[in-house]
Amino acid sequence: MKIGQVSAASGVSQRMIRHYEKIGLIPAAARRASGYRDYDERDLHTLRFIGRARDVGFPIEEIPRGRRSKEHYAGWDPFVM
């Protein structure tokens, strides 16, 4: 999915998705040959989790961060805390 698609599906703005990547809250997205960011279902679930956490008042500092790569957190489930 492109950033606009994952933004619409997750409810997290494109600007905030880029910000979360920049601060390391989510891993940098894979890139297509065209240079566009390419998100998968796991990214979508993570962004939905972050959006819900922010909606109920969790500060960014309390959301799991440092997701170095998708492989590093292959077993991490954003719905189980």
C-alpha cells in the first residue's frame, strides 16, 4: 500500500506516519522501484494500534518504539501488551 492508502485505512495522517518513521516509532517503510513508500498489513495494524493509543491519551513516549526492522519484531503483536 502507498502512504495515502495506509493513512486512509489506519486513520493516521500521512504527515504523522512520516513523523513516526523519523522518530523510530515505526520502521522505515520498504520502497518501491518508483521510490514510493510501500506498507504491508503489519504496518497497517501497527499504525492502527498507535492511532488508538494516541486517541485514548497515551503519550508517544509510552508507545513501544525502537522498532529497528520488521524482522527484529517479527513476533511483536501490537494488540497484545
